[in-house]
Amino acid sequence: MRNYTMWTSGYIGCKAGDVIRVRCPDGTFESGGGSIWPIAVQYNATKASTGAVTYKATSGTSCDAVFDSDGKGFSITINDLSVAFIRIVGNGDAAGAIITKNQEIAYKQVWVGTPMQFGDEVKQNMANVFVQAPNDTLYTIAVDNSGNLSAKAFTQ
């Protein structure tokens, strides 16, 4: 008897033409028998399942998966006009899972050097960056046009 640890994403709003990409380096989309089986359950606007589930590119369902070579990720294009939401189900640990809509997932080392810093290819907009202090207080950081760095407590 095989035991599986499964995880399920929340509802991801989508429409026909959207590309959903999934990467889960700590889990897998492979069954115990070695076959790759991502599950993408599609829902209508009232969050009722439309019954379309993607297993693999040969499944003949309303959208097919394109897999990463290591079985730890895939992408699907939403083809059904009635799909308003999608949920992803994975096998294994969801830690480190990345799900994007209409965005690529880059597979490159972004932290380099000692001390660690972003590599030259990483461009970061700091408008929505929070820093958490040891006492759990959140701060936002900003840089003005003169290069002065400031931090202030984050309030919602």
C-alpha cells in the first residue's frame, strides 16, 4: 500500500488563454509508478467544478499539461471559456511551490557571493518589500531619488 502526501492550492482566478505554470521542487507530479500526473481541477464562476481534470498531455481533457523534464513542474493553457478558477493538486511537500499566471518561472540561482546578494540578472522593484524585525514587526523600506534609504513601520 502506498501513502501519499498531497497538497491543494487555493482558487486561482483565470480565463481562457491564461497560462498557469507550476513548480514544486520539494514535491513531485509523478506517481509511485513513475508516470507524471498533475491534477488541475477547473471551476466555473460559482466555484463549481466543471469536471475537466488534466492528467497528462494525452488525456484528451479540455487543457493539456506540458511538463518540466524532471517531473517537478508543468504548465497548462486554459482553453475552456467557462473556466473562471483553477486549483492545483500536487504530490509530496508543498514547501517551495510556485504557481504563476501568465508569468515565466526562472530556474537560475539569484543569490550569489559572500555576503549573499542578488545576481546582476535580477531586477527587483522594492515598492512592495517588507522586512520583518525579530519582534515580528513589519517594516517597509524605500529609497528616495538621492539614494537615501528609509524604513517605516508597515500599517494596513
